[in-house]
Amino acid sequence: MKKSVEEDVFIPLYPKSTVEDKSSLRSKFQERRFWSAVKLLSNVVLWDGIVQEDKVRDLGLSKLLNRYLLLNILNTPLGPDNVEKCNKVVACLPERWFQDLKGGSTLPELLKFSQHLLQ
């Protein structure tokens, strides 16, 4: 899993003017790479409970979400596309990771993502 996250994930960052045209090849390529990384996130998180939780959180949240997915989400204009991306990421996260949290708090690895959601 670690090798896949570190070597196989690639989401190019293009100027906003280039990807605003959803029919452009660059925009389509960037979107395919984003959704591929979301699928990898969901697969990594499936190992929760089998592999040590800290390893799964490190790979899934610290490396995959914060290093790749969040950059794309932050560069997606606010609107339905951004909401869909955020919903899919949230759907990947195991509920048990949040059971012991106090109201209004989140996992340290999700702080930047949570701030984006609040905006």
C-alpha cells in the first residue's frame, strides 16, 4: 500500500484557466487521476482493523488525502463539483475514527480538510 501511495499516485496541477474547461484533455486527465486516488483512499481505509490504525491513517490521511487529494479539492472552484469530491472523501472515512472525539473537534490529520469544509 505504501509503495502504491508513494509511487503510483499522480494528480497534475494545472492553472485554473486550463481546467475550467471541463471538456479539455488536461481537465479530464486531472479528474481521472483524482478519482483514481479517491478509490485508492477507500481501498487503504478498508484495511482499518486489520493493519495498525496509525499506519492506515498515515497512508490514507497524511499522505494520500493531505498530499494529493486536498490540493485538488482546494483548486476546484466552489460548487457542486467541489461538494461531490468532499462527500466522496468523507464517505471513505471509518466512523469509528470519530467515536471518541469531543464535539467540534476532528482528527489532527483532517484539520485542513475540516477547515475547507467549514468554508
